[in-house]
Amino acid sequence: MNTNRKKNTSGEKSPVVFYLLITAVTLWFLAAQIFGSDQSMPKISEQDMIFTGSFTWEKADGSIEPISVPGRYELPAGETMTIRTTFPSDYDATAIAIRSSLQDIRFYIDGELRAEYSTRTDHSIRKNSSSGYAFCDTSAQDAGKELVIELTTYTNNYSGVVNTIYNGDRSDIWRLIYQDYGLATVIAFFLFFAGVVTVLFGVALGIVYRSRFDMEYLGWCIMISSAWMLGESNIRQLLVPNQSALGTLCFLLILLAPLPLLLYVNSVQCGRHKTLFNRLGFAAILNFFVCTLLQLTGIADYIQTMPIAHIVLVITLVVMFVTLLLDARHGYMEKDHLLLFGFFIIITVVSIESISVYMIVSISGIFIGVGTLIFLFINIIRTIRHVHELEAARQEDELRQSKEQLEKISLQIMQMLSTTLEAKDEYTKGHSLRVAEYSARLAKALDWSDEDVQNLKQAAYLHDIGKIGIPDTILNKPSKLSEEEYAIIKQHPLIGAEILKNISLIRHVTEIARSHHERYDGKGYPDGLKGEEIPIHARIVALADSYDAMNSRRIYRAPLPQNVIREEIAKNRGTQFDPKLTDLFLKLMDHGELKLEDTPSVENSIPVPGVELEVGRFVSDLMSTLRSQEDAENFDLLTGLPLRNVGERLAAQLLQEHNGCLIFLDMDNLKQINDFYGHKSGDRALRTLGHLLSECFEDSVVCRLGGDEFLVFLADVSQDSATEEIQKLFDRFRTAKANDLEIRSASISAGLCMCSKGDSFEDRYSKADKALYYVKQNGKEGFFFYQQMEQEYMKEPSSGKDLALVAKALQESGMYHGALDLDYRDFARIFEYINNLWDRHLCHCYLVMVTLETAPDHVPYIENIEQALECMEQAIREKIRKVDICTRYSSMQYLIILFEPEESQIPKVMDRIFIQYYKLYGKNNFYPRYDYTAIQNENKNEESRRTD
């Protein structure tokens, strides 16, 4: 333990050391940059690259006006602005450049057209050239010559604009431009990448949590803003081959920008202002199509209609910010104050960028870049918090579902226990169901809602659940109860309330169980409540409970006549019962509205969700409970079916009350699938069959026996109906496996045996197994009835020429030590075989049943039972011969086949076993006894012997 603690402490210190080292390295690097020598490439001085000289503007009327460059002058759109200057005598630069602001540019040197910049012909949807740098090659030979620059634009926004003129080496000019505008471009690239990652991150979160995250919409906002920044970059000529398309993209993105913003904020606000945002989105889409139509028709360029797009964008941002403030004021943004700050930053930077377009041409989106990074960081924090809340909500939901699941299981168990309690007495059978129905009819007469009526009905069904804790001798006593017995039975409301105290699925169920024996005059029990102190649900059930008690047959009397019941209820108005409820109940009696002819037979059931008294429905309810209890020890998690011990017990019980068909199913080729494709594929095949069995035989007993074997009992079906049902299963399984290559080789075989009420389960089980074996012998993937086998001639298979080798292999594979120990199925086969030996060879064998009885006044704890059974099994194995056979028959019994003993020696054999048992166990809380009978043909009888 000390070693582990040291290791954990070391593991906790490791991250601290790492972060300290990283911090030290970072500080060293920053110090080196601040205080170390400057080893970077020398920066280019902008003054050295600017062309200086005297510039004149030659106007269209021939007049000359001196101008300053850069600058802006009054000039109508569409007119050409001609600028003249002269190269200095010492001029030796290799290039001259000027930025086009949506302008066509021509360079004339000494009257000769030296270079031209125009992109209008490349894009028919535009009437202006893209903004970009126009270059003209020069040399020292141009010194002293006249330079003429013609600028033409077709939009008022940039008509008359003259940008800075650069001269020098072309690469140095680009270095200067990158020096001024490169940072914004780098930020734009980073934001574009961040936007893509954010979209992918939002989509991934949406897939995982099956919901859309606002991060997805935010990612689109970032991508659009970064793409706009790239399009506005002064070095976009270096980014893409066709800068005109990139320039056009900027305008389109500005038109579309409100849409992802609206989607994002609508997601943040959970749709509270959806209608308003839909209208803004419609306005943005309409503006997009109108501006595009004007551009295509040549009526107005995007740059001319851009103010409208900016207005729509600003209105969108303002509306978003205002709605967020309103949400904050109404308490919706308690956890999102940081988000409001982020929106304020975004609105500020977008406003600065929009205004800059009209004042200083462009500031390249640097403000938007910084603002977007801040906003992204804020939203990452918010999304992480949201994911944490989703995880917490998911875990809480799982806990809630688990609690509801447990409550449903508890309710079903209580309902079954209540039904079982009443089923013990023929005279009280169906009492709770009838009380629930009478209570519901009285609630309807009170104009309760359907939901409240249904809730009362479910709660009333459990009103007597507390009687589970009352001894049967008191509950079923036909004569008058003694004072002590009456005191005990008065405890059942308290017991019921304690059982139901944690049930929240059915409202008022606890108060009904506790207070349905309270009296209106305060003389009831257990709390002596009076009048309105008694919950109205309990007052209703009290009336219905008393009415059914008088209207039902008892062991000591027949049902009371209706007039006597009416008189008794009226007599107790205001004393035992609520006066108003009594009047309404008597009115229902007088109008015949309490008769149950319109409901299922009172002897069987009155429908209450999840509960039916009819035996088949009772079993179905039990099976439904077992399927929903995924962690129960009697439940097979793989197939969704009960396990063998549950299914066989239910089938045996049901067989005592119903005719039907017992089906023994086996999946073929499961081992082949496991070996070839792996056990996951085999599990999938078993799971598929299990689900189909649940669906096809929903109201029947279905269980997994183990491995690839299943058992089904269909109650009250004919052979033709059973054939139809099993054929439906075969068809659905073929369809299901056809879509899965790995389990396509799987098939099912089934043996069926028609059963009559009261048949031995073991006998019918064995015969269904024989029918299955017959199917296996004849090619698998089919089904056969045992009754059909009895009509056919069964040939014995030949042994083959390698019989000696087969016998040797059987001998080696069947070797064992001690008494032969088989499971019940194999034991039954051996039993039948020995039975046939008696017919042929008069081989005298005996079947012995050993039973462990519980000693009087002893509580059988499960630990003691298991210990006693283990000791008994060990004693049997040690004291019987190798030729004898034994198996576990039930929870407290073993079966033994003694091969040809002398009958007089059987007591001695059993005495040896019992002596050994007492030696091993050493306690006297369980004592063994045995019965034995000769194994012989069914047509011969011999009395069985019993010895304690």
C-alpha cells in the first residue's frame, strides 16, 4: 500500500514539473527576443519605396491641376483620371506600382503604353476591375521621361481615388506590402482553419449527443469572416490565381453573413426569438438575390449595393445584442454573461471594419480577426461548460430511468404478489381489480380527468398490498377474529404504506394503502383521521372496498342483495363514509352503473395496466417483468429471455392448467459461426433469435435453456396454430439472418409436442427433445411434432465399418471418476434407456429420490441450504457405485438410478449416504429422506417405498 501511495504521489508531481519547465523555456525565449540582438531581415523603409515628384491632373476639358498623391478628387464615375509626372534624372528603379481601387490602370512612358491593369473582361458579372496592385516595368533608361497614369472606375465609391505610387525592385515592393498587411492575412488563415475545426467540432458533438451545437454555426461565422478577410487582403494576388473571384466572394459573404449569425444566436437563445430571426434571415436572403440580380443585369455593382448589406448586417447584430440583453434581464443568461461581452466585442469590431471601408478604403480585417479570436475563446469555454451540463443531465437521466425502471419492476412484483394473495382464496379472487374499477367509476362521476382516474385505478389496485404481511390463517379464517387476530390484521395498512413509500410513478398510492380503513367519524385505523383529514382518494377506495366486500361471495355467506348493500352504505353515511361521496355512490348504484357486465369477467380480470388475473396473462406479465429487469440473476442479458430455471418452472405450472404445445428449439451451426467469425458473431445470432422469440411469442413462456437451446410453451393452441406460429418464427429468422453475412449459415431446428392439461412436464419435455433429435437426424432447419413420430417407422442407424474405432473414442471421451453425474436432460435419456432394458432383459434398476427436509422451527437461510446440498451431493458421489447415476432434480432433491442392486440392500446404501452426509454437514437443521421405486415399463405397477 505504501508503494502505491508513493507511485501516485510521483504521478501527481510530474505535470507540475513539466509546466514549470515549459514556463521557464517560454520566459527564456521572450527575453531573448526582447533583449537579444536583432537578427531579422532589415525592414524596408516605406519612404525609400514611395515615388515622390510633382503630379498634375489633366482634366477632360484640357485644364491642368496640381495634385498630391495619395489623395481623392471629385470625378464622375466612368471618367478617366489622367495623372502626369516626370521621372527624375537619376531614376534607376526596375518597377513602378500603384494599387487599383476597383480601377482600370494604364501606364504610359514617354507616350508609349507600357503596362495595363484590367480584370473586367475576365468576369462578365462585374463592371469594375478587382482591387489589386498594378505593376509597370521600368529601367534607368526611363530617367527624365514623362510618366502618365490613367485611372478609370465605374463606381462612385472609388472614382477619383489616387493611391500611393511605389518604385523600386518588384520583390522589394511586395516585401513592403507584406510588411504592412501580412499579419492580417496570417490571422485570416488561422481564423479560417479555426472555423473549419470549429464546424467539425460542433458536428462531432452533435453526432455524439444527437443534438445540434451552436459551435457549428459559430464555426461558419468564423469561416465567413476569415474568408472575407482573405478577400480584402492587400496581398490576395499572391494567394489565389484569380483574385477577381476572391474579390467577388467577399461581397457574397457579406450578403450571407447574417444567416449563420442568426442561426448561432437562435441556438444560444433556444429559439426564444425565432420568429424575429426568421424575418431578419428572410431579409438577408432577399437582399442577396436582389443584389446579385442587379449585378448580373449591370444595373448596380456589388460595391454600390454594399451599404444595404452593411445595414442588414448591422441591424442583425444590434437585434441579436438587444435580444441577448432582454434575455439577460429576464434571467435567461445567468450563466452567459461572458457571452454578452463577446457579442459586444464582435459588434464593435464589425462596426469599425464597416466604417473603414468608407473612410480609409480598408484596414484589412485586423480588428475582426482579433475580435473573432476573443469570441471563439469565450465560446469554447461556454461549449465545454455545456458539454459538462449535458453529461450531468445524461447521468441524471440515467439515474432517473434506472429509478423508474426499479419502481416499475417493484410495482409489477407488488401487483403479482397482490394477485397471488387473492388467488389463494376463491372467494376474494379479483377483489382488488373490482375495487379499482368501482373507484374509477366514482372518480369519473366526480368529473376527474382521464389521467387522474387512471392513476386512482392503478393506486386502488394496490390498496391491500399490506396483507402480504398477514398470516393466511388470519386472512382466510371463516369465523370471527379474536381481538389479537384483529389487531394483527389492522396492521396491513401500515405494512402496505411502508412497502409503497418509495413508489413515485403512481400518485397517492401510499396514502390510499395507509388510509383506506379510516372512518369519516374518526373511529377508523391506523391513524384515526377524521372527515376531510382523510385523503379523498382513500375515501373513494374505502367506499369501493366496502361495496365489493358486501357484493362478493364469502366462505360463510353468499353475496348480499343490492338493496341490503344500499341500506348498509346509506346507514353509514357520515359515520364510516364521506356523505357527498356516499350520495354519489348510491346514485351510481341506483342507475346500475356499478355492474361489471361491460368489463372482462370478474372471475378473470378488470383491465389494470400491467396486471391480469387470467393465468396466461399473469405469466405474460411475469415474463415482461423478467425481460425488463436486465440485471436480475434469472435473466439472460444476451438474448433478452429468462433463464432455464424460470422458464421451465413457469411452463410446468402452466401445463397443469392449460392444453398447449411445448417447443424445444436449437440453433444449428453456432459453433461453426463462432470458430469462423468469432464469438461476437455467434452472440449476434443468439441475440437475433432471442428477440424474435420475444416478439413472435409475446404472450407465451419463452426461455433460454443454455448455449444454443431454447424452450417455448404455447398455451391453448391447436397443432395447426402451433405450426403456423413456428413457421412464422422460421420465416422471420431467415429474413433477419439474410442481411448479416456472418450469421447467414445459422439455422434453427425445433421439436414440438402437443400437451394436454395435467400432463407431466418432464415427459412432454423429453418427447419434444426426441422430436428435435429427429429433426437433427434428418437434415436440420425444420420442425417436427412428436405425435408425427409415433406414426412413423423409426429405423435404427447402422453402426458402420469403423465401429471399433467409434467405441474406443466413446470410451475415452466418456471416462469419469466417481458416480456418473449427469444433467437432468441426459439423466432422462438414460432413464428411458434403462426402462427399455427392463423390457428386453428384465434388468432390475431402481429410481431413488433424495429430499432434504427443513427441521421444524428452523428458518432455512440460503447459505445453509447451499452448504447442505453440497454435502449431500458429495456424500452421494462417494457412497454409490461407478455404474450408478445421479442428478440434481430440484432445489432440494436429487435423483439416483441404482443399477441392478438387491432391493434389500437399498436401505443400507442410503444409510451409508446419509451417515456420510451428517459427517460432512455437521448440523441438524436439514434432515434427509428418500423414496424409491423400480424402473419398469409404464404398463406395470409397483408400489414405491418411502423411508425417512
